[in-house]
Amino acid sequence: MINHIIRNTIYFIVLVLIQVLVLNNIHFLRIATPFLYLYFILKLPIGTSKSMVIFLSFIMGLVIDTFTNTPGMHAAACTFAGFFRQPLINLLIGKELPVDLSPSYRTFGVSGFFRYTLIFVLIHHLFLFLIESFTLFDPLFLALRIGASVITTTILICTVEAFNIETQKSAE
């Protein structure tokens, strides 16, 4: 329990710093921006209550909004995505997992974790970019931004998870 709190606090601080200081300045072809801070929400332990996941998602989004001057957009998108986290895990995994485990390559399998990440990121990005554009004036560009950002974010999260699994193996 204490290990989860310490690990999640470190994840929170490090991911916010990486997002604000580095990733918010990266725009591939002025279209795609990776949002690595979603890794924090993805890695919350499976047994975390839905209300706690929604609250922590909101706090993560609010902190990102504070640093990026986006009034409530990330908080709303993270809260929305956090609401669907547990049903998504139940849908994709379909088996009872111990409540103290965190989603990872080891617990979900590589393809299971990839699908979980991809769908979660897609839910978040759809909501975020629809709020950001607030119009469907140029739906092709909007779809291109969503698709490119989903791909870059998913690849980045899966890469970080690949390094994280190596750290977990060597710690045991």
C-alpha cells in the first residue's frame, strides 16, 4: 500500500515535469503532441476505487492545465477518461486480477496492455481535441490531429512501459 502511494507520487511529479518542460514543446508537423502524463492514470492499481481514479485523474488534468494555460480542458478530458478506466479493464482483461496489481505488460500481457493503452488514449484524445476545437469546422484536420496524437502518445507510453518492466524484473 505504502509502496503504491510513494510510486504514484513519484510518477505524478516526474510525468508532470516531463510533460510541461519537454513534451508540450514538441509538435510533430504541428499536428501531434504526445501526452505522457496519461501514464499516471493508466498505472493506478487495479483495486483503486472508481471515485479515487476520477479524483486523481481530475487532479492530474488540473495540474497540467495550470502549467499549460488551458482552462479545464485537460482536467475534463482526464476525468472523462478516468471514468471509463475500470470498465475498460474489465472489458479487455475479463478476469479477476488481484487488487494491488498495476496494469503492465506483465499483468495484462503485451497485447492486452497495448489495447488498454490505445483505447484509453483514444477516449482521452477524442474528448480533449473536441473540447479544444469546440467546432467541427475542419473535421479532416481534427481527425488527423487526434489520430497522430493517439499514435505518438501510445507509442511513447508503451516504450516507457517496456523500460519499466525491465526495472521491475531487475528489482526482483
